[in-house]
Amino acid sequence: MNYSTLKKTVALSFASLMVAGLAQAQTDSTKTTATTTSSETTTAKVFGGLGQYRKFSIGVNGGVTSQSLATGGSTDFQNKKLSLGYGISFKEQLAHSFALQLDLNGGKIKGENPVSAAGTYRDTYVSYDTKFWQASLSAVVNVATIDFIRRKNAVNFYFKAGGGLAIYDPTISRNDGAGNTFNGHFKNDGTSGTHYVKELVIPVGAGVKFRLSDVVALDLGYTQNYVDGDNLDGFKRAYPTKDHYSYGYAGLDFTLGSKSKPVLEWVNPVAMMYDELYDAALRQEVEALKGRVANVETAVNDLKKDSDGDGVADQFDKCPGTAAGSVVDGSGCVIVFPEPKVDSTKVGTAYSNIQFEFDSSVLRTSSYPVLDATSADLRSSGAGIEVDGFASSEGTAAHNLSLSKDRANSVKTYLVNSGVDAKKVKVKGYGETNPIADNSTEEGRVLNRRVQFKKK
């Protein structure tokens, strides 16, 4: 099969694939319209991993090649000629916006020089015709993958760049200046050996894809290919500058895998998060959780319920129905307090000694009954009384004398405040003199810290 026949076969095959893809898209779009929820919203979950998507695809494309670049630059020939290019691609989508793609391309690149007024050509080179094959691996980055207008992405813009190997065979047409034109290969000219040159190539491109269905997408792209050599056109005129060529193409991408899974390249993350948030199963779980919370709140309220108001919850109240205001224990039963016993030592006996704490003139509350009884007797009899203060032997004599006077005055103040005529109460302080017990013991010193009464 010669090259011309191969070119026609590839063109016809590509056209048939385009027609088949469009027909499939029409069928799938009809099916999609009939459903209210897309596969993306029923199977894939946020953070669910790559396994829940279709991520492999295969594509076929065809288009035109040119020695010129859209960004500027050409080969060593002055006039470009468009020619046929074609290719097949294999892609793995690794994320919404990133993929790796293997491209296999072939075709021809052509160019020519204009004839001068003298009938000559630039450096005797008339034209070139280069057949090429190319394999490259590229990173593909999708942009604008998040769509806030539509549930499913319909258009994807992308950029790609990579590296690979180009194998090409330039055929050159030259003129000897005498009107004679002859053709030859750049390599092994005039021999039966190989004519192909192998060079590193770096493809850089951009494109746009249109989703025709969940299986088929229309791919329109443009790639600029930079060859690591100055012999793509068979003419090293400007060496060591490098040759290059461009490839504009249209093609179809076919997604592989189970149709029950969404296509990762076309998934809209915003729609996924929305659907997961309002997923029916999730909402049922939320409602069930609300029911469980309500049951817990009811149980807590039952635990807190206290029908008789005694401060003990009904579930722990062993004596329900206690009267309001009752003092109860932890089980809710009324506490029965024993009848108080009267301490005879606390019954006031008039004119008994009044005891004080160490180095203090403050009356004890236990002294009040004695003082009240003494006051009552004095008020009823109208008699006078002498209040004598004493101290134990701790401290200096002068301090103890002052302290004994303060103790006597404290007693007088209490009696006067209770209604005894102040004129009938005389106060004296004796310090540490006249002890009634041994000051060498604590028990004795306690008894010596006193006030005594002396009736008149």
C-alpha cells in the first residue's frame, strides 16, 4: 500500500468514526434527557477515590500539518504548504483537571521556496515533502472544570505538554540552476538503505472538548511540535537552530469502562457535593439520627422528672408522694430527726463565772445563758454588782491586767445592753492575781481566764 492509498484509507476511517460517534451521541443524549438524575449524582461520592469513575479513553483525530507556528516561526523553506496529519491517543484521567496522554501521530509536512526573477531557487532547494511518525507522552491539564451554571460539564478547555520521539524521512526537490530538477532523500540519498531520521520532539498544545454524550466527546486542538534537529525539512540552512511544525486537528474521544460509572473528566465537583449533601439516603440517616436524639432527650427528661418536688427524681425516689417542704434523704424518704436533748450545762445559772478564750475579751456564746439569768435577777431585785476580771499567767503582768479589765467591761456592756442600770455595775481588773486553779497546767489556766460576780 503506497502513501496516497494509506492517506485515503485513514481519512475514510476517520470520517466513519465521526459519523458513528455523532450517532451514538444523539442516542445517548435522548436517553439522558429522559432521566432526571445523572449517573454522576447517583454513584460517585466526594472523596470516594478513583475507583468509582471511568478514567480511561481512546481517541482518533485527523487534521492538517504546517511548517509554520501560530506563535511565529517557520522552517528553512519560505512558503508553507498544508498537508494531512492523523493520530490516535490513549489517556488516563488521574483527577478532574489532570491526565496523562499517549499520542501516536503520522502524516506529512510540506514546504517550498519561491522561484526568483532569474529562475533560481533559494540555495537550489525547490521544495520538501517529509513523512513522519511520532510518539509522545504528555500531561494534560483541564481548566474551568467547576461549573456553577450547569450540573454536568459540557465544555472542557485544556493545555498539554510533553516529550517523545519523532521518526521522519524528508524528500527534497532541488534545481541545478540549469532547469534540471531532481529529487532525493535527506539521508542515504540514492541508496536502498533507511531514509528515516530519529529526533527528540517536544509537543506543546491547547484545545477544547465538547461532551456529546457520556461516552463520546468532540476534540478540537492545536499542537506545536519542537524537533531537536534542523533536518525536518531536509535542509540544514540555519543550523544549529531547530525545526518545528504544527498540527491542527479534530477528533473523537471514546470513554472506556462500565456505563454505570461517571466519567471523571466530565464530573462537576460542585454538583457532586450538592447531591451528596441532599442525598435521599443521607437525609434518611439524618432524620433517623434526629429520632434517636429525641429518644435520648425524652429519656433524660424522664430521669429528671420529680413529681413530688422533693429534689429526688421519680426513678430513684423510694418514697414517692412526700409532703411539700419535707426534708428527705437521697432516696426521697423523709428524714426523722431525734428529739433534741437539753444540755443542763447550757442552762444559765445566775452569777456563774464567765470563761474566755486565750488572750481574748470576746464573750463566748455559751456565756449568754448565764449573763441573761444574771441580768434578769439584777433587774428584778434592783441590786448592784461588782464585775471582777482575771487572766491566766501567760504574758506580762501589765498585759494581763489590761486584758482582765477588758473582759470585765465586755460583761458589763452585755448586762447594760440587756437592761441593767449601768450605775449599779462596777468593774475591776485583777490581772493574773487571785488564781482559782494552777497556772502551770492548761486546765488550770483555762479556769483562770474568767470574770466573777460579787453582789453588793
